[in-house]
Amino acid sequence: MKLGRLNHVGVATPDLDASIAFYRDVMGASDITEPFVLESQKVRVCFVNTPRDSGALDTRGGTQIELLEPTDPDSAVGKWLARNPMGGQHHICYEVEDIAQAHAWFIAQGKRVLGEPRIGAHGTMIFFVHPKDMNGQLTEIMQRPAGGH
Amino acid sequence: MKLGRLNHVGVATPDLDASIAFYRDVMGASDITEPFVLESQKVRVCFVNTPRDSGALDTRGGTQIELLEPTDPDSAVGKWLARNPMGGQHHICYEVEDIAQAHAWFIAQGKRVLGEPRIGAHGTMIFFVHPKDMNGQLTEIMQRPAGGH
């Protein structure tokens, strides 16, 4: 296992549109993707692109903020928000070169891997590892995309 | 205000050495800085460097993980850990070009800015903004370093 790029920090919110306005108007973000619904995780999602060192905003720019609004209170994010009603940092996501190898690695390390790899918000395979086995951080492992984010 | 580079994600831990071992042995990090004590925040700190898109690990590589172990249970991080004993994501830090301007900006936005700018773990001026005014995220604003991290 080799530490990959920090793809994004997942931030749960009870109101995606209000959060988009916050990142645009308060934080000064100029590049926020169009929200879409990710049915498999019962969330409405968009990404706030942050600049690289150069200040460039390209498709492989800085670590993104992934904003997540549950579409169902019974979803994982919905339940998390019930405990953290104002929202906040929900998970962290690292890229890997080989999702199947990473999945086997975390299982071999005795970590509680939450299900089989499945398609994530960037269209590549992802899985989650339980925060209790990851120093308190719900951790998403994501197949590195071939092209952009 | 213009959204700056996502400098780091602050992760609190009750045991910095165990966390370093976790990032090295489980996550596969190859570049972790030497821990040091930041007296002003009563924490022992180090940074896990994550690769950029190119896989390069240079001084302005990817967003860092800042590991924080309190040196005093009465510190801000110590109190946070008392509520979150296994540790986890504590704050998020964005760079700005002008710390004084950013300080004035957040105050003008009616955000609770936690004190005056002071020297942070990267040796440049920083301040924090209250999570209740920042969508649930304790947010650090940091003067962009002239050179490396």
C-alpha cells in the first residue's frame, strides 16, 4: 500500500444549496461543480475545486471539498447528520492505483471494510473503511481516475 | 476573498507516535515530518505529506494531514479529544494571500474569528474561525508561505 493523492474531504450538509452559496460567497470559491444525485449513497453531491500551488484550477487541481446532502434520512449521511445537525467533516478520500489490491490490503490489516468496491461520485470504484479502525476518520479509498477528477 | 490552496486537514490523535505508525504502515505514507511541540496551541505536531497528481512528493505537494496530539488536556485540542477520544478530523486549513485582509473579511461577514492572527505550525500567521459559523467545520486560515509548506 502506497499513500495516494488526497482526492477530497467529504463534508456533510443539511442544505447543499446554502453550502454552495457559503463556499462561493464567504470562502471565495470560483469553481463548484453542478450538483447531482448519487443514488447508491442516497446523497446529492457536488465538488468545490480548490486551487493548486500555482493557483491553477484544472481538472487535477487541489484536493476537493465534496459537499453531501442526504436525499434520505435513513442513509449513512442522513444518520450522520442527525447526530451532527449543522454538518461538518464527514470523511476523507485517498486515491489508489488498484482498488482490488487496496480492498484486500485493508481486510488483511484487520480493518472493517464497509462492503465491496462500488461506483463512487467520480465514476470510479470506491469503498469505505470504518472510522473506528482508522484513527477516527471514515476513510474512502478510490480508484485513481484515468483522466480528471 | 478568494479560495486558496487547501493546505492541510488537521487530525487530532491521543497518541501521535501510534498515528505516525498508522500512516506509515497501514496507509503507506513515505514522507512524514519530524514531530515538534507548538507551545502556543499546546500540541505536538507533525505533517503527513501526500503526493500530488504526478505522484511527486515535494515541498508543495498535496494537501497535508496535520497530526495533533495535545500536550495539555486543558488545551483546545485536549478538550476536543475528551469529546472524541479516538481522535479524527479536527479542522481544515486554507491558505490566503493576505492574512490581515482575510481576518477583516471574516469579521465583516459576521463570523466568529477566534483571536488575532498568530504564528502557526508552518511558521506563518494563522487564525481560526468558529465551526458554528462555518458549516460545522473549524476552519484555519493561514498566510500562504513564501516557499515550501
